[in-house]
Amino acid sequence: MTAAADARRTVITTIFGTMATQALGAAARLGLADHIGDTEAGTADLAAACGVPAEQLSRLLRTLASLGLCTERTPDRFALTEAGALLRRDHPESLLDFTQLMTHEVFQRNWVNLDQSLRDGEPAFDTEYGEPVFTYMSGRPDLAALFHRAMSRRHLHPEMAEAISAAYDLSRFGTVADIGGGDGTMLAALLERHPHLTGTVFDTEAGVARARETIASSTLDNRCTAVAGDFFTEVPKGADLYLVKNVVLNWDDEHAARILRCCRAAMPEHGRLLIVEAVLPDTAGTLNHAAFENPYLTDLHMLVTIGGRNRTRAEHTALCAQAGLRVTGSVPLAQEINASVIEAVPDTA
């Protein structure tokens, strides 16, 4: 392929990306992977199970085959690939909930208004729906539940806990507070790996309700508690370690600094804060294909959805300084996780 043809292919493939997204979303909403199952299934049977005419469903299935999600071994009989199996509900690393969330009309529609968000810096979601995304979801329990399931599945918390433990020494801490810890699966994974630790999940009332279910279903009820509150106002005091994972990126600098100030106010002088999320390089380049996510697309998603952003190491350092914290190091996690652990300490200068 010539350089000119390769350049053209890059642009056209990117344009068609939104079509692939919607094909994947339709498959997820139909539960197509669950209907195909472990072996293979014919188009007619799948059409009956999904409630879609066979002629139309065959077109979707062949599109999914072209994307590497299934194979058509013989005409009109399809089997899942390893990638397609991730859309099954019962897969241990299932991405079904995450796919349904990210392809949901509520989130896809904001991208149409990206131009306006680029001009005014405001989330398109607020304009489209008349209120911020978390307020919107609080009035729609089914969507909120999908969001929390998707976030838990997306980040594969046991693997994340393993990566954090490999990159950062947790043996010197006794207590950890997971700020914005959602359903508690991240903290539970850390406590299971480190029996000497006790911990607190801090989140909204809705998040804490799910976290208490996580704790109750584990063997950690004597080592883990869940506390509800507002991290813009106050967080639990006195933990040795404060964990803020995939929280800071959800907010603009003003709100992110407010969260970090609350952590600083709650920390003892010997305490440490860990920010765990993607750290953008100082200069942009092509995507590292070992990574699962493109952090620059995530950055734009934050812009149009909630007004947050991904940040560079320097931007994280400046943000921490606003909160009375000093960054002492940043360690990248495994490439496929595409995140770093940023350590900050109270700035007593």
C-alpha cells in the first residue's frame, strides 16, 4: 500500500468508526452474544431469539464478523470469537455493561455537539439534557445501575489492584480510604491482596448502598466499612492512605482541586494520597496499541459529558499544589491498563 493510500485508509477507517460503535451497541442491546453461546448458531434461530427479522439480523452478524467479533463458518451460521465472547453476560471479563453504557443514546448524542463544547468548554450533556450527567442519572435508577456495573467491569478491579500493588508499596500503611470508591469492588480487591489493611469506601448514598452489598458478600466485613458523604465538602479523617481512582478526571480544575483539598484536610501529616488514572504524555503521539483505551478520546468524552479532562503529569502537579499537596512521584501501571499511580504528600512548606 502506498503512503497516499495508507493516509486515505486512516481517515476513512476513522470516519467509519462511529458506524462500528453502533453495530456493536446493537449487538449488546440484543444480547446477541448470549444467544450465540459456546458453539455456533444459525441466523433463523438467532432472529427468533432477538425478535429481529432474519434478513436484517444477518446483515448485522456479517458486519460483526468483519469487525472480528464473530465468524461465519458456513453460510448463515455464526460463532463468537474471543473478542465477541466479551459481550456475553456470563464472561468473567464481560464488557457487555460497558458496551451498553458507552453506546447508549444518552452518551452518544453528546458527541454530535462536540464543536460547541470545544468552543465554550462546557459539557454538551448539560445543554442537551438540561442538567449535569450525575444529576440526570440519579433520577434514572436503571441507567445509574448500568453506569456502576459498567465502571466495575471496565476497570477489572482485581487486575487493577494487582497492578497498583506491583507498582506501589502498600506494606507501610494500615488504613486506606477509597474516595469516590463506588460499589467497593476496588477496595475489596486491595484488601484481599493485603490482609494487614483495613479500609473505608466513601461515596454517595447510592454508591455506598452498593458497596455495603459488596462488603456483605465478601469476607471483609470486619476490615471494611462504607461511609456516605459529599467529597466536595468533607471526607473521612485519619487514614494513612487516600486512594482517588478515576475520580479527578471527571471534574474541571476547580472541582477537582476541591476534592483534593478535602483529602488534604483529612490526611495526617504522614499520610499519602494516590491518584490513579491516565496521565497524558507531554506531547501527543499515535496510540500505544498495547493500551486498551485511547486517553485522548476519553479526554474528549469527559469534555462533552461532564466537563472533566485527562491531564499531564505537570497538570496533575499543579492541581495538587492548589490543594496543598506535593507530587513526589508517578509510576505507570501495566501498558494495557493505561493508567499511572501519582503519589502526593501534604505540602508543609
